[in-house]
Amino acid sequence: MTAQDIVIKPIITEKSMSGLQDSKYTFRVAKSANKIEIAKAVEELFGVKVAKVNTMHVRGRLKRMGLHTGSTPSWKKAIVTLAAGSKTIEFFDGMI
């Protein structure tokens, strides 16, 4: 898998934006990716040094529309902490 296949998109929420002061960035990642692959992909895409990666599986939520029920797909979230001397990710800089 390439780096673009591993890191799908950034997660921009109130809670994830509060982590930017601590150099913690949140991404939606491929379900099959492990922590080492995620760290290498973020380093390759953004040119930063990763200190650690925390991952979690987000379960899909049940949805109803009238009589029909279904669920949203489950996905994987990664919180990437950058090393102390590393530069920031420019994509997030305009959102603070």
C-alpha cells in the first residue's frame, strides 16, 4: 500500500483541534494498517518526524430511515504525536 492508501483523510473536530497544541494530529486510516505503517506514511506525506501513534477502531452506528435499518461502516482512527523537534503539518496550521 502507498502512503495515500494508508492515510485516508484528516479528522477535523473540536476535540482533535485541541490536540494540536500538544503536536497530536488525528487521521482516518486504512483498517488494515498497523502503527508502523501509519508512522511511515505520515512521515512520507508531510515530511515530519513521528514520535508515537495511537490507533482505535470506531464502530459503525446504527441508522434508521422509517422501517429500514442499517449501519454506517466501521473505520480506524489514528492519533499521531510528532517528535519534539519536528515541524508542524501545514494543513492544520490555518485551522487553529
